[in-house]
Amino acid sequence: MSTSAKMALLEEYVLVARALSAPARLMLLEQLAQQESGVEALAEKTELTIANCSQHLQQLRRAALVTSRRDGKAMIYRLTDAKTLELMDLLRVVAERNLAQVDRILRDLWNGEDAPVPVSRAELAERLAEGSVIVLDVRPADEYAAAHIPNALNTTLSDLDQLLPALATDVDIVAYCRGPYCIYAHQAVAALRKQGFQAHHLEGGLPEWRAEGRDVQIGVT
Amino acid sequence: MSTSAKMALLEEYVLVARALSAPARLMLLEQLAQQESGVEALAEKTELTIANCSQHLQQLRRAALVTSRRDGKAMIYRLTDAKTLELMDLLRVVAERNLAQVDRILRDLWNGEDAPVPVSRAELAERLAEGSVIVLDVRPADEYAAAHIPNALNTTLSDLDQLLPALATDVDIVAYCRGPYCIYAHQAVAALRKQGFQAHHLEGGLPEWRAEGRDVQIGVT
DNA sequence: CTATTATTCAAGTGATTGATTGAATGATAG
DNA sequence: CTATCATTCAATCAATCACTTGAATAATAG
């Protein structure tokens, strides 16, 4: 495929992606997923001005995500077909996965400060064996009960403060949570560091730990 | 759900969609779909400067479409998981459907000129019955052979010129093709109008015609 | 035909994005 | 420790997008 033809194709993809990259248009799509509607009805539901709403709808139409037909004086818009809905759903799935696990807070948490160095699983296993580390499981209690790294202490972020007095300040703390995109461990490390503790987070989470065939403990300690 | 929470969610979706709405980032994703790579390798493949490439990669990472790990001096990027690939595929499917059928040419074709009024299927059926119209099927011959509107003439865009002398200039011509987003009929109408013919396009295409239970003719005439 | 209503177009403003440049960071080799 | 290399950050400019306002365009009612 020639470069220019490829670029033309990419531009086409971009057109669709762009159409999805404004909150107002996503609201419109959400409304249209319920039922086809006229411009005025959509403008009311989304609290946009009619002119603005009309413009957004035209962008959606240009990307062929919606189609329109005239009904007397009114212009009725609807989703083009099931693919539009599929695309919306997948976008939602990917975005919500991020919201639950990654969370942009993580990206801002260490903004400008000295970023913590993740501790590798091999290193943690070694230091666990020699007992030179405190492991903190920052997941909900039920997940902790299901399985956790041996001798790990369980706490939630909100209960962390109560646990602090019991922790030695001269021993390294390694926190972990659900996985590489889970934010809890990072937040715990940030809180601990603020209190003067030596805290790091584990690379990956418990699933990664188990995937390597490392020991876990079941039930409450 | 509160309005602000909903807005926050929508912003999250937008973040993902935005990440997909630059050609450079789609190229990067395409490369990463082949194999994980470092920044320099990606910059070479995509012909971006290294700094620019790095910035795009970070936007992709912010949307959690890719993840990175350090390998010595190099930072290795890869697609986060299969969902990223799914999203890319679906975007491609939707966009290419548009490319094949809608095509932006349609959106530019009548730019500024007097837009043609589509002829409704009911109107065409009526005028077909009284014989006051020429119907033009602007689809590939095999699709025409499979089924077409009774008495429709089949032509391709490139063969249209040869057909012109045979057409009466004082009879309305109605062109149709595959569907509401197919461009052939529009292009044919544009060409015919330039030659002074009274040309319109049919609302929708043959699938819509058949869906209403209207007569079709099978095979060549 | 004219008035009315729904929608769209067009132009201007403020904010955001993408690309470029040069400097700063992080990890390793000597 | 210092030098080096890969990558990232920061600041800048040009281009694009979203929203507002006011005018223009379709379809219908009278």
C-alpha cells in the first residue's frame, strides 16, 4: 500500500475517533442509543444550544456514526447501526477498566516528586525469606482472604493511619495491590513516605505474583 | 448518577478516543501490534522525531492503550492487552465501512452547489409504473445480475459516458446503488447533471428497496 | 405567496493539540 | 564518580476545535 493511500486510510480512522472524542458527542450518542430523536429534543437532554447540538450531530454524521432523515420540519437522527453501539461499548469498557485500575491519579501522584522504584517480585521473595521487609496488601479484605503474599498485612487506604504506629520506621515496606494498573499500592506508598517510612510498591500485583508460581497464603492470618 | 460523576466518566471515554484520533498514534499502535518496541525503533518506522514519538507514546499510555517497561537504557512499549487491539479493529471496521460506502467525496461533492433532492422509494415506484422515469443502477454488474429494480439500466461510473447518448434529456433519471451511504449514485447524478440531464438519486439503495417488499428483477435484461 | 418553525450555516473568540527545539533525567559502562 | 546514551520534559508556535451569535435555508400552515 502506498504511503499516501495509507495516510488516507488513517485519516479515515481518525475521523471516526475524533467524532468520539468530545463529551458532548458521547452524550448525544448515548441519547440516540435510547431512541432516535430530533435536534431540539437532543439539545434539551444534553443542555446544549440548538446550533451547537446541530454541529455536533453533523460531525457524528460525517463519521457515519449516526444518520438523519427528514420528518416534516424536523430532522430525525439515529445511530447508523449496531457497529456504532459496539464501538461505544468497547470504548466504555476500555475506559472504565482504566478508571477502576489505572486511574489518572497515579499519573499525577508522583508528578514532580521523586518517583518510587518498584520492587521486583524476585527481590521481594528474597527479602521475604530473610525477613527484612514488611509486606502490605492494600486490597479489600475479601480479596486478601482469598489469597495474599505470605505474612502480608492487610489494610485499606482509609485504615492505613491506624496501622502506622505498629510499623517499624527502620524496615522497608513493600505495598502491593491488584495489578500493574491498580492505584492502591501507589497511594499507600505515597502516604507512607509522607510519614517518613521507607516504602516501595511491588512490580505488578498479586495475579502476577501467582502467575510466577510463587507462594501465597490463603485465609486470614 | 450525578452530573459531575457522569461528566468525569465521559471525560474518561474521551481520553481514550482522543488517544486514537491522531494518525501518528495509530501508526504507533499498528507497529506495536506487530511487536513491542523501543522509542527509537518506533520513531524510525513511523518517521517521527524521537521527542515527538515519545510524546505520542505517553498519550497512548495515559489512555492505557499501551504500557511501558524499562529494559536497561531502553524504554520498551507494548499494547496493554487484547482490548486495545479489539478497539483498533473495530475502529478500522467502522471507518472502512464508511470508506467503501459513504466516502467523504459525497460530503464534498455538492459542496456549495444545489444539492440534489433524493427521490423516495414510493415516488420512484409510482413513476416507474407510469413509465415517466429512467432508472440507473450504478453498481457492479454482478450485483446488478443478482437483483435490480425492474427495467433499471446498469452502468458503472466509468462507463457512464458511453451510455449518455442513449438517454433522453427530457426524462428524469433516478440513480441508485448499494445503500444510503454508497457514493456511486451521487457521483452518477453529479456527472449527469453536468451534462444537462434531470438526475436524482434514490433514497437508500437496493437493500432498502427490497426490505420494503418492492419488486426486483433477477438476472440480465 | 407569506409567515412560521426547525435546522443549518458562517464568522469570531478562546482553548487545546501537535511538532520542533534544546535542556534535563535515568540507567549503565568505564 | 563521570561520561554516555536513550528517553523525557519544557517552552514555543502554528493549526485546529468547541462554543457563541446572528443570519440563511428548508418544509409546512395559512
